[in-house]
Amino acid sequence: MTSIDSHYSQSLQSEKIISRLNTAYPDGPNLYHLAPIDQLHIGGIKASEKLSQRLIDFKASKVLDIGSGLGGLLRVCKNHYPAFYVGLDITHKLNKINRQLNKLHDKSSPSMIVTGNGQQLPFADQSFDLIILQHSLLNMPDKISALKECQRILIPGGHIILHEVLTGNHHETMQFPVPWARHPALSHLISTRDMNDLVNSTSLTIRSMEDWTAEALSWRNRQTNKQKKPQTPVVSPSMILGSEFTLMGKNVQRNLENDAIRIVEWVLS
Ligand SMILES: C[S@@+](CC[C@H](N)C(=O)[O-])C[C@H]1O[C@@H](n2cnc3c(N)ncnc32)[C@H](O)[C@@H]1O
């Protein structure tokens, strides 16, 4: 088991998640029922809905989500737009639950889920016309291999979308734990300039760069307010990341407020 795998698996309550969902939603959970656990990024389901619009813009037909986690992005995309979808994640236990969630949510044509490493992709050259990394490059130390692998499996004319966390101007104030890392050794954030240099060292081209930090902070504030109300949710991120999740959420808010981190969407081709 890698340390990343162990970060996401060590507190995972697989059976509890499935039994709670089965009991609460006998006809199957919808996208919003699943969102507290399958949208493991800053910005939640709204950010995934915004990204799904890109599939329509690019008329994508073969879509790969690298670091697909519990599959929230792919389910949202599938709901908006028909395509062939594959999710790849290094954490095998997340993939197992992702498949179970697919069965509960939509039995018809679930996405293919593969266990693998985004820095060494198990796919043939030119296999996909859209590749998305949503808060997964942040766990990858070897970003140049990750980007070169994306480039290798991308069909000419295809696109890569990065919905990622970069360092801000005050990264020295960064507080841990955060949802992607209990300690700094697992967090592999780089600056906008370094990301720019990284892309320029490949033959990929930056098509657009958007800063989503302001809306990410508004989203995080809404989550904090929700957590203040006494409630027993059917499923919650603490069933994945454990009781530390409350502190992780607070630290994300502080890190955004202090410009320790920024949330961006970059489109490459
Ligand atoms: C913060 S979670 C985001 C999950 C999902 N993209 C989402 O937004 O809900 C990061 C995910 O990236 C996966 N991951 C980290 N490093 C990876 C690698 N080298 N290859 C594939 N997946 C990786 C983790 O297992 C985890 O599921």
C-alpha cells in the first residue's frame, strides 16, 4: 500500500457508507445524496457541474478522470452528457466503493473504474479525447510524468482539464491536516509559475486559465455554516477521512483566506 493509498483508506468506513445509503435511499441515491462523499474537492458538486459543461463545449467522446476518488465528477458528467467514461485511481478501496456507488445510483451503464497510477498510465497511446484531473495532481510528486503520460494517451486535438490546488502568495502559512494530506510530505502543491513552466516543458499548450478561489472560499464558508447546525447526515466526508475531517475543512478555509492556496481551472491541449 502506498502512503497516498493509506491516507485515503485508513479511516474509510466502506460498509457503513453502503448500508446507510441503502437504508436511507431504497430507490437509489441521487447525485446530491452522494455529494457529501463523492465530491472530494474544494467547490463540491457545483464545481463538477461547471466542469461538465466543458464536455459539451469540447464534444468529448472518450473521457478519463485521473484520481477519480469515489466517482462524483464522472457521475455528474454522465448525467449531463453521453460519452465513454473511465475513472482511474491509485486507492483501490476507493475504487471498490466507487463501483458499488455506481450500481446503487445507475445500474444501466456504469463507468469503467481502474486501479492505477496517474504518473504511469495503463492505457494505449491516443486513447482519450478528454482527460480531467480534479484535485489529484496535488498528491503527485512527479508532475512532469503525469503530464507527459496524459499527452501520450490524448487523441490529437483533445483536451486536458486541471481543476487543481496551487500554492498562493503566502504558502508559508499553510496549515495541516488538509483533506489531501495529513502532513506536508503528502501534499505536492506547486505555484502558478512552476505549473506554467511545467506545461511549457511539454509540447502541450495552455488554452485557458481561470482562478476559482473566490467561489471555492464561498463554498467552504457555506460548508462551515452547515457543519455548525446539529445534524446527523446519512453520509459525510468523515466516513472517508475520519474525525480529523472537521479540522481539515477549517484548515482549507484558513488556507484559502490566507492565500496559502489557490484553486484553478486550466485547460491544455
Ligand atoms: C482529493 S482526492 C480527489 C478525488 C476526486 N477527484 C474528487 O474530486 O472527488 C485525490 C484522489 O487522487 C487519487 N490519487 C492520488 N495520487 C494518485 C496517483 N498517483 N494516481 C492516481 N490517483 C491518485 C487519490 O487516491 C484520491 O482518490
